[in-house]
Amino acid sequence: MAAIAIEAVGLKKWFGEGEARTDAVKDANFEAYFGEMLYVVGPSGSGKTTMLSMISGILRPNGGTVKIEGSEIWDLSNDALADFRLHKIGFVFQDYHLFPRLTTAENVAIPLILQNRKWDEALKEAALNLDIVGLKSRTELPPVKLSGGEQQRVAIARAIVSRPDILILDEPTASLDGDTGRSIVGFVREHILTDKRCIVIVTHDSRIYEYADRILKMEDGKLTGIERENLDAQ
Amino acid sequence: MPGILRIAYKLLVNDRAKFAALLVGITFAVFLMIEMTSLFSGILSRSSATVINIGASIWVMDPAIQTVANTIPLPDYVLDEVRSIPGVKYAVPLYSGSALLKLRDGTYQAASILGLDDTSLFGRPTLLAGNIEDIFAENGFIAVKDSEFYKLESPQIGTEFELNDHRGVIVGIAEVASSGLFGVPTLYTTYNRALQYIPNTRFTMSYLLVEPKTPADVASIKAQVAKAGYLALTKDEFIKKIADFYKYQTGIGTNMLLMTVISFVIGLSISGQTFYTFILENIDKFGALKAIGAKGRELVSMILFQATFVALTGYGIGVGLCATLIWLARLYLPDYAAIITYTNLGLAFAMVTVIAAISSYVGVRKVLTIEPFDIFRG
């Protein structure tokens, strides 16, 4: 069995108080392993994104703990938590959130620039990562000149440029057609997933389930079961 | 430049429409603020032209005087009384008045006449042509070559004119430090000739010009003059009194202040609103940066850098534009009274700083309150 990358124990999150209180995540427990591509699936409003935010150090839970590589992340100060995210986690947002006024390479270089790497050095590293995602010839173009699939690849390049141990992808195929979505996730599975990296994907796109090692189902804030598990088959 | 600020710079300048709108807002505000305050500075400076040009250390006058132009003649005995005050090195009379000149072509032109003490010629201007002793020659006047000089038909030495049926002759051309406010040319002559040529009231001295033996004597001289029922002011005090009159007793100061405030508000409105829109349009990107690992202070530094960059660029362009306009205006309108002073520049800079601070404060508040979780939620 591979080493545990993420360990969530008794995670709880609610919004509002009193009668207005809404329980978004109710006592969620799960583990994610290095070398694993873990999906969290469920209908809209089931709490997937809230849980994703809590395990990635973005949203403070009301209860429970999140350990990344054995360390409790919610004990960290805000600045330490930001540093933790910068060095340990790569994000691919649903709407990509690329800066339209920067070139593709500059967009990819952002995590390195936030790590205070030199500008030219960061751009060189970004170009290498754009090469990995097959966009070497697009380094000087603004993201708006790229197709949806290419923009998704740029977002992936940005997420992996700082070599994070954990990659979080939020609805990576939501804005893509079926073929492009499958090719993107297939690409991530083939080229980005390594033994030393854990990838967590939140999705409700059943067309990409085939690439998952495990699929956790979520409903009404609860992890209701494991839909598929083939981690041991790896 | 740190990478994070380089990103901020690119985000700002690559959004050309917003950047242009921000620059136009700041530049326009700076241009108007400096133009208004420079115009006011020019008016204030010119209103004290006689005080500056004569250069006496102490001016003795009637307490009711508000500006150097509205003279209230002093009785002759005041001269003797002032001269007898301990600490007075010397005191001389000055005539300051106006007259209507009949020029060679038969036209009439109002002029300001300054009559200098016959004995000392204290307060005499620097001559560009002619000799100062020629002022004692028959009908001798010295014309000041300032922005109003052409109104005397640009006279040469020997040019004649009429003043109250008296013949006047230009015996010298002079330059002075400051031109007058009222758009009339200035002539210097002797005190006695001024009295002789221009009709006067019973009392004739416009001012007494006093030089103290030491700077320490100024206070006692002022006190002694006050006991006699008159007012003694140092040069700087007199200039301030005149400036205060134009600032507070006329509508000029209020109107200029109003225009400056309006310029500030216009600049603030355009820049503040555009900058806020710029932040709003990029708020999800700032949220994404926060999620990736940017700290709050890094995002704040990005916004402050953007606001400072726009403010300084707009300030520079605004100052340059205003300086160019004033330069051009002076080429075609010699008596255009605008002076850009360090105070004007400082005031505009302070106001631009306030504009940048308020604009960035709104942006900073917005960026600091965005939760990266909102980015995930879309």
C-alpha cells in the first residue's frame, strides 16, 4: 500500500448559525494515497467543493482534522498555510482563472514568482512545463487566444510548475466537450500522476470515471461510499 | 523589480483601456489643480509686484490699507516722526499712483507711476538702457520693460508723451523682478516730479520706506509707528497682507479653491471608479492567487504599486502638460499670470496621493475580503 498523502478525520463544516445553519460537510473521513487518482463525485450542493477546500488549506473546518503527509495543516498560521499551499499543492480551478493580460508562460510562472524565484528563471521553468502539456509553441500568447482545452492544459502546467505533491482539480472537464475532457484527464493520468504525487479530482462527469483509482461518493455533505476502488490493482 | 510587482505592472498596463482611463483621470485632475493654483500664485505674486520691486525692509502706511495699489496718503510730519525713532537707519517717502498718458499717436494709456525719493532714489530698478542720473533731467521718466511695455508703444530713450499737459521723456528702460497685476505699464520718476505732474490730495506720501539699523530694531520701530497711529510692516508681512486680501476679501481665492477641489473630486471620481472596476474585473484572479499561496500583504503590495504607478505617471504627465500650456500661453499672452511654484506642485502631489490612497484603499479592502473558497464555488 502506498503512503498516505491526505488524511481527513471527522471533517465538519457548516455555514450560518441557528435556524439558518446549513451543514455542508458532515463528519467526513477518508484517506488519499500517493500514486493515486482519487475522485470525489456527487450532485451539485453535495459538499464536494467545500471538502476539497478544507483538505487543501483554503477553508477552515468547524471540526475535524486534515493531515497532509502526516502534518496537521489547520494548526498552521495563515502565512504558513499560504506557504504550505504554495509549495505542496497545485490547483486547477474550474474556470482556470488565468490572467488574460499575461502571456501563457507568465501565467504558468506565477507560483514560482510567488516563491520569489527570478523572473527569467521562472519563465524558463514555465516554458518547460508548457512543453510537458504540449503547448511549447504557445508561450507568448495570451490565454484568450487559446482553445478551452489548451487553457485547461495551461492551468495544469501552472499547477505542476512548482512540483507539488498534491494536485487538486475542481471540475476539470466542466467547460470542455467530452473528447477534450477525456483527453485532458487521460493526459493527467498518464503524464502528471507519479508515485510521489496524489491527485484529487472533484467532478460529476461520469465520462471520465474510467481514469480514477478510487471514487468517493458524496451526498448531502456525507461520504456515502466508495463507488469504485482499484488502487490495489495498480 | 520583484516578480509580484512585475505581474502587477503587466496586469495594469496591458489592460490598455483601463490604464488609459486611469491616466486620463489623474492627469486631468493634476493639470487642473496645478493650473488653478499656479494662476492664483501668479495673481498673488503680481499683486505684490511694487513691494517686491521696491524691496524696502519696512513699509509704513495708513492702517486701513489693504493692497499696495489702494494708497492712503500720509501727512508729511510722519516722515519726520519715523526718522526720529531710535533704530531707524533711514526713512524715505514713496509716491505710488496712476495717471493717464497721451502717447505719440494720440491715444491714451493708463500707467502706474512710482515716485522715488529725490535724494536717495531708494527702490530704483535695474536699468537695461540709459543712466539712472538722467531721471533728474527735465521731464525724465524710466519705463519698465515688462509684459505691459508694448502698451506704451515700446518706447525708446527719447520717446515723448504727455501727462496732465506736462511733457514726459523716456530717459531709461528698466527691468523689474515682477510685473504688475492690473495690466498697465509702469513708469519711474522722482518723488517731487510725481507730485508736480499728478494732481494730489493735501497729503502726498503714499508710503514711507524704512531701513532699520539692525534686524533687532524692527519690533521697536513697528511699536513706535503703531503708537503714532500708523502701521509698519516688513516686506514679507506686507506681501502676506496683500495676499490675504486677495485670498479672503475677494472672490478670487474662494473660486480658485473651489476649482481646485472640483478638480480633485473629478480626478478622484474617475480614478477611483476606474481602479475599483479594474480590481472588480480581476477579483477572481486575485482570489486564485490567494488560493495558490499569495499572502495578503503581497496582494496589497500589488494594488499599492499599481495605484502609485498610475498616480506618479499621471502626475508627471499632468505637470508636463500644465508647464507646456503655461509656456505656450506666455508666448502669445505676455501678461498671463501663472507661476508654477513648489507649493503648487506639492499641493497637487498631496492631492494625487490622497486620490491614489483612497482608490487603492477600496481595492485593498475588496481583495483582502475575497475568500479563495469563493473561487472554488465559482
